[in-house]
Amino acid sequence: MDVYEKLKEMDLNLPSPVYPKAILKPVKQVGNMLYVSGQTSSENGAPAVSGKVGAERTIEEGQKAARICAINALSHLENYLGDLNKIKSLVKTLGFVASAPGFNEQPKVINGASALFRDLLGEEAGVGVRSAIGVNELPGNVTVEIEFIFEI
């Protein structure tokens, strides 16, 4: 299925990519692999979901934050590739969750991004290997930051 048809079916509109004020490339290609820099739970350059899961934020709010990270990654991928249909598969997801002391359900939070890619690309192409890590702080007090590796 065409990725854009699936996005429409999922009622998802990709925002214009927002470029961080840091020294980095949002996407770097090495061979047929695309490395996507850490995407945060921000919209239009401002935190959309902030605070720590297990304190100010629930798991469900963390999942929403992870989904925003995935949408931001798609925005940068579309800008880089010109056509999201060039994506062959999601290879790896590395998720960081701002976590309150004692919170240890980071994998449930990152499921918000993983579910989006599974639903968009299918079980085989949209589910890759993954790590979910709890951290004390993230830039701008965002709740989630995720980096991705895709095969094209």
C-alpha cells in the first residue's frame, strides 16, 4: 500500500520539519541506511508534551509524546527522500523517556512510536529492533526523544 494513502487512512498530516538549533543533520544516509537524529515530543519547535513519566505525565501521555516523535521523524524523512514510499523498513528505534524515580515502564511509552510505524508500514516492515531507556532529563524538558534507523 502507498504510504501516503495509509497516512490519509490514519488521519495523519505531516508537519513541516523543524530544524533544531544544534550542530547536526536531521537525516544522514550511509549506503541504503538512513539515520534519523533524535526527534523530540515537540510541535512547531515547542514542547508538546513535557515533564517526567511517572510524575507529571502518565504512560498514555508518554505514548502520545512518542507518537509525536515518530511523526516528526516522518516529516524529516519526507523532506530528505521526497517520497516516503522509498522506505523499505524500520530497522531500529532508540527511545529515551524522561522518567520519575522508580518509573520503569519505558517500553510501554515507546510503544506509542512503534505502534505508529507498525500501523503505517505493516508488521514486517514497520517493526524493528528497539531499546527504551529512562533518563533524568531531556532537552527543553520534553518527555520523549527517539532516534531511528531506516532501510531504503
